[in-house]
Amino acid sequence: MLRLLDYLMGGLALLALPLLVWWGIYQSPQSAVNLQARLEARAKAALTTGGADWASVSMEGQRAVLTGAAPSNDAVTEAARLVRRSSGAGGVIFGGVTLVESRADAAPPISPYVWRATKTGEGRIVLSGNVPSKSIQASLIEDARLVGRAAVDNEMKLAAGAPAGNFQGLARFALSQLAQLEEGEVTITDHRLVLRGEVADPELRTQIMAAVAGVAAPFRGEPVLSGDIRWRAELSGNVLTLSGTVADEDERRQLLAAAEAGFDGEIADRMTLGGPVAEGWLEGALAGLPAFTQFSSGEMAFDEAAGVFLFDGTASASTLYYLANDMARGAGRWKTVMGAEMSGFVPDVSADVSPAVAGDAVMPCEDQLQAALASGDIRFAGGGATIARESGPLLDKIVGIARNCDRDTGFEIVADSSVQASELADFLTAAGVPRDRVAAITYGPASGQGANQTVDTGGDMLRPLQIRIVERSGE
């Protein structure tokens, strides 16, 4: 009887064995299918929690594969660490991730590359914009806490394309200057640092302005600090507001006339009569106001104590160029400080290109540039070194194209006049195209092209300059 029972139990065991094997492979928590799905879900959650939103992960058994556009090598290392630890130490026995393989591509560089720190009226410091690595991000958060002795909000994102030079050192310096303001903002755009705010103490304001203006190359610092604003123009939406002190009704009329000549929207006059203002200030205000009315938004202010006209806001590259020229000629003894940012980096050349050329694909940089140049001429006022104002829209289009070309792309400005070629090269550089990517070239006497230069009755050069695309060797 016992022997029969043994036979029966053995038979049942043999029948159950395939079922147990099937359950072990497909249904148990440690089955290959369920284990892979669980590991992948935990790895994805770890990437999201850790801020590595650029990365995707898939599992091949217990091996993780990372893909995506990585902003830096540091970001790949951090993402791999998050995935490796997402299911504990694990390993083969305990069912964790055994290996992380990176198949990530390098993310395209961001241009312009912008980092920003803002100190609020409550004393908090908000960090935003782009940083090249997780370690630099963590260091800047700690620097802000220590230097500013304040709570820090982190809104920074990892991105490729940080400017050459000591970016982290410049950002730390910027935080140290921002900490001395009651409220303000500091922005690094590529190699340009702009500190904005108000400092009532003239001695401290002078000290901070000197420190910011003296940053080491390749960076340049521009302090936009005010303390004794006597007159102000503010542009917001479709309203231009003029406020502050003017000496008499004649000054008021001249300022309103200059504003009305260049601005089509509503003008709000809040200026008051306050007795004599500094001699020569009106000439500076009248020199800068017409170009300021072409800003998208911003502020123009006269700080009598500091002896400066301050410009802040957003405007096209050509508007900033003509504003700088106007102030250089008309501001007299007053200094000019501009913290304005350029708008419109991405050009629209579709109207200048035939469908046969453009097709359905994105046009190469050189084709975009040549299409833009074919749409008009770059002229120089009076045959001199200042680019004529009617060339402004074309200048802005060229800037947008140049800034969005690959970083290995160089530009040769070719003209008969070395002064004019250099002026256009300087314009592109001021607009954010690195100087080492721009060269000014003058035609030689043997080229025979100088004799063909055409000049109209106003003395403007009609023959367009050439801008050639050159490929630079990799660094």
C-alpha cells in the first residue's frame, strides 16, 4: 500500500514539475520577465527623481542601457549611478542591476548659454538657467547659501555649451557681488556678465561697479546699478512711461516730442518740474530716447549721482548698435551703461529662399546666410564706418543665422574698406558671435574689385560686403 502511495506521489510530482517551471519562469517575482520589468520601472523612477530627465533607460535582463542626449560626461556618470543603485546592491543573486551601459549621444550645445541668479526682496536667492555639470550645480547652490546667507531655490538645468573659460569661477564671483545688493539679478550670457540692481550707498555702488567691470577676459562685466534716478523711461507692452524730474516745460516738450517720433503706442507723461537738473543731461536723454523706443521692453534711466545713462531690457542687435552710436555722439560727458539683452536670435529666411532651394529640409548655415545677403545690401552712412540704419533688419537676420550656425563655423567679412569690414566684424562680435570665429579681410589692390564700388548721392556704399563661411579646424 505504501509503495503504491509512493508511486502516486511521484507521478503527481512529475506532473506538477512543468507547472512549477512555468511559474518560476513567467509568474514568480524573481522571474526573468517580471524582474526585468521591475528593474526598468525602478530605474526610470530613479532618473526622474534624480533630475536626469534627459535620459531614457531600458533593461536587457539585469543590464541597463542608457540612451538620450547627454548634456555632459558628468551627467552620464550621474545617470548611470542613479540606475545602478535604483534596486539596491542586488546583483545576480538578489535581483539588482548588474551593469549600466551608456549609448547616450552628446546633446547639441545651447546658444546663447544663459545662467542667472536672482535675489528677491525677501532675501531668497533663485538660481536658474544652464550649468554644464551636476557637480558645478551643487557647488553653486552651496556657494549661494554661504555667500548670500539665504535660502536657495534651485531651478538650474544641465546643458552643453558652456562658454570657454572659468565659468564656475565667474558664477561664484557673480554671487558674491549679488549678495551685497538688497535686491537684484545677475546674468551670465555666454561671455557677458550683467549685474542689475539698486545700491543707495555711493561708495559701495562704485566698489561693486569697479569689480564687475574688471572681470578677466574672455569674460566681460557690465554693472547696471542705480542709486539716484532723476529721470526714467519705462517701456512695457504698448505703453511708454516717462517719469522723474525735468527742469521746465521746454524740457518736457522736447522729451515728449522725441518719444512720439519713434513710438506708436500710448505715452504716459508722469514727469514733474523739479528745478535745475545737471547740465547737459537733456542732450543725452534726447540722444538715447529714439532708439530706446524700439526696444521690446525695458528701462532707460538717468542716474545723476553716478553720472550715467542706464539702459536695460530687450532689443534687437541692430537697435543696440545704433543706440551705442547715438549715445557716443550725443551723451556728452555722461557715461552709458547697457545691460540690455538681444532678442530674435532665430531668423526667418523663408521669404528670401525659393522652394527649390529650401525644399522640406532645414537649410544649411551657408545657404541661409547667402539667402539673407541676397535680400538686401549692407550700407555705410556717408561712406564712413557706421552701418546705415536701413540695413538694420538685414543685420539682425545675419546675427540670428551666425549665432545658430555650428560652433566650428567661421565667418570672413570681405570688403574694399578695412574700416568697414572691421565694423561689421565688431558688430557680430558685440552681438554674441565669438571673436575667434570672425575675420575682417580687405580686398587687395590687384583684385580689381575696388573700382566697381558704387556710391549713391548720399555717399552710401551700395555694393554689398561679402560674408564667407569657413570651416575651422577642431580644437
